[in-house]
Amino acid sequence: MIQQHTPSFLEIIKMDLLRISSVSGFRMWIKILHPRFFPVLFLRISFLFYRYRLLRPLSFIFSLANVILFGLEATPRCKIGPGLLIPHTSGTVIGAEELGCNVTIFQGVTLGAKFADLNFSSGSRPVLEDDVVIGAGAKILGAIRVGKNSIIASNTLLLESVPENSFAIGVPAIVKER
């Protein structure tokens, strides 16, 4: 699912930038000023700081800044693959265990546990594999897996795992192969 090679922080940032821009080189790095990129950058910095015990308090400061500035609540504990795209951040909660590469998350999405899990136990959180698209307002809750190349439609409530190349829609979700 998620890459075997662990890319460096700058490689991840570059892959995230490539998701919002088709240009490369210096012009691509100018895109770091793009308003849709700042929340992703804050996520990346928060995750980076969380890995180092002494810097963990800073990770929570960046997480709080993301909530205040962009309406995006994301735990620094969530492992996020490169190429993350969040076109609109308002009202989005990322409390998943792991997100694969090239995941797209629209506004108002909730990824998290079914019940209050303040200790962030990994057995209660969703995992999204590579190239998953989550539509606006979708809720993905519990210890479930969303397979590669799957699409979760807007306003869907997903409470069960979805195989690769699937489409889920409805409340509760109905899952079909694409």
C-alpha cells in the first residue's frame, strides 16, 4: 500500500506541490505560497516535530494553528504519504491511522474513530490506501480500510472496509466496484 522507500521531508513537500501544480523547477517551489498548500505544509511540519520527543509540543502548536487558520484539525500521529491534496480545508478532521500516497480530501470530511478515543489507539482508526478520493462531507469512521483507487462520494457515511477500485455512496454506504 504505502511506499517501501521513506521519502525525505523535502521529497514529500515536492510531491505535495506537484499535486497542485503542473510546473516544475523554481516555478514549482513558488507554489509553496499557494493558499491550498499552507495547511498541508503545517501538517507536514507537525508530523515532523511529533517524531522527536523534545519537539512534540511544537507539533501540537502547528496542529492548533491549522485549526485556527484553516479549519483543518489533524493529529500529528497520522502517517500521511506524499502527494496529499486538500483543495478546501474548512471543517475537515483527519484522525486516521494512516493515509497513503496521492490522497485527495475535500472539505467537511471526518476520518476518525467511531467513539471518543482520546488516547489515539491505532485499532480504532481508518486507513486509506493510495490514490483515494474522499468527497465533501464524507465520514469514515472506525478501524476500516479504504482500498487503493477508491472513491468515497460526498456526504457518505462509511463504517465498513472498501476493497480496491471501489465506489462508496450513501448513508450508510453502499459499495460497488468501479
